[in-house]
Amino acid sequence: MGILSKFSITANLAIENLALRQQLDILKRKSKRPQLQPKERLFWILLSLFWCRWREALVIVKPETVVRWHRQGFKLFWKFKSRQKGRVGRSRINKEIRSLVRRMAKANPLWGAPRIHGELLKLCIRISERSVSSLMPVRPPKPPSQTWRAFLKNHMHNTCSMDFFTIPTANF
């Protein structure tokens, strides 16, 4: 038995002991049906995230109840986060960064969004590649390249054609 397995057994026992003691403290209250306080609910939510055997040690409530608390907390978190005033949607990109991206794109016409994004990261400017591509100026479309027929007509005098083939014999 290795040191790590001994440590994990000891850690599991200590966590289980802590969970059972927490439940005993709740049951020692004077009321017939004690209500769990928010800090005790949070204890079980965190325990369910970090310990795989939490369901075995849970006695005073059903495991589904802990999962429900976790979902409610998640909903409250996002409700709070979405109702913050003055912060609707994504934050705007600074005017300096926008002008820098346009200048880099004009100065280096062969650079695309991935290259400009990489150069901005080297300057410690955190911006996504997609944002960089949306900030780049629209370039006029390239003229269409010549067709295959036009290519052959233009290069007919320099063209040489030949076939290479093999004939298998009886002894290869």
C-alpha cells in the first residue's frame, strides 16, 4: 500500500467525519425539524463538488435537495451578474486599440487577423482574434485569377507534355 493511498484513505475518513459531525450539530438543535442555515447549505454544496462520496455521508436531507440548492445558487449568481447597472453586454474595445489594429492592417497588408492578434498579445494587449478580424478594414476584392483555359493558351509555347508508364514483365 503506497503513501498516496494511505493519505487518500485518511483524507476520506477525515472528510466523512467532518460531514457527520456537521449533521450532528444540526440535529442537536432544540427544534423538532431544524432548518439548515445558508452556511450549512453552502457546506454541502461545496462538499458535493469536491468529494465523490458525499451522498453516502448525507443523512439529514436527500442528495437531490443538495443538487437543487446548487442549481438555485447558480441561478442567483447569474441573475445578480446580469443585473449589474452600467454593464450591459460586452465591454467596448478602447479607441487606441481599434486604431492600432487598423494601422497594423494598413502597414502590413499581408497580415491577417491571426498574425495581428499574435502581435497584440506580444504587446500584452488582451483581445480575441475574432474581435481583431472585425476591427480590420475591409479590403477590396482581388481581381479574378485567370481560368485554366486562359492559362493553357498563355503558356502553350512553353508547355511540354509526356507520359511515363511501366510495363510489368513476367519476372517484374
